[in-house]
Amino acid sequence: MRIALVSRELYPITSGGIGVAVAGIAAALSEIGEVVVLTGSGAEQEYRRLQAAGRVPLPPSVRVEFVREEPGGECGSFYNYVHLYSARVLDRLRELYADRGPDVIEFSDFLGEGLVTVQARRSHEGFLRETQVHVRLHTSAELCAVLNGFVDEGFEARQMLNAERHVLREADRILWPGGDV
């Protein structure tokens, strides 16, 4: 089984709960298949430093690959930097799995990183014909905003929330880890 986990957070590079969960999921799934973690290029230098020091808590069989990102940079015709990043995720998946998509691609529900991949899957992109797209519930940016008492009504923020909703609505599977999510 070929599994791709996509997350801009990855422990120990980031210390948030999503990154810790992704590292744990990658380690567990590496026992049943080929696991590739795709994360943002902003983490590459730190990852390489930790790898050289032998401080990456992932099994050697888990590959970590990087997706070019430019937070706050020019987005061109994309709605925001996460929309652009989600398009680059799909491009990177095509590079890594040239013959056919992985069996499973898992995204977090945070920020809608799976937007372009889900759109491609729903429009019957041949590369993803036999791929299941899953979304694991951690916490969405929309839920964080609501709980913090402020939901930005600006265009870019609305598009990010719409991207999260679209990914949740169109994924093949929603994964609920249990507990207080």
C-alpha cells in the first residue's frame, strides 16, 4: 500500500498537535505500507539538520518530501497562499507518483491544504483514479476562529474557510481520531 500524508506541520520541526499526530501516524502506517510525508519547504533545512543529528523520530522507511511554499508571497491567480500551496501539493504528488497516485492521500482539516487534490479527484483526474483522499479531523482554522471569538470577513480569510469546507465535503473519507475533537 502506498500512503501519502500531507501536512505543513511535522514533529519535531513543529511542535503543534497536528505535527505530532502526523509523525505518529506515519510511523504506525509504515508497518503496513510505503509512507511518504509531504511538508512545506520552509521545514527542509531544519529537517535536514535534525536528520544529520539522528534526531528525526520517524522510521527510516518513512520518506519526507518537500513542497515549495511562499507564505505571504505573491499568489498570482490563486485566492491565497494556501490555495497556491494546495496546487503545488498536487504537482509534487504527480512528481513522486508518476505512474499512478498513491492508494491513500491523507490531509488535515486545517487550512484546506487538500483543496486542489480533492477537486482533481472529484473531476476524475486520471492520475487519482484509484486513490482515496482522506481528511483527518484535528481542528479547522474556522473552528479556531469561532472559539477565539473573531472570524475575519476579509476575502482571503473567507476563501480559506471555504477551502476547508470544500475539502471536508468532497473527501472520500473523513477520519475521526476520537476523543475531544
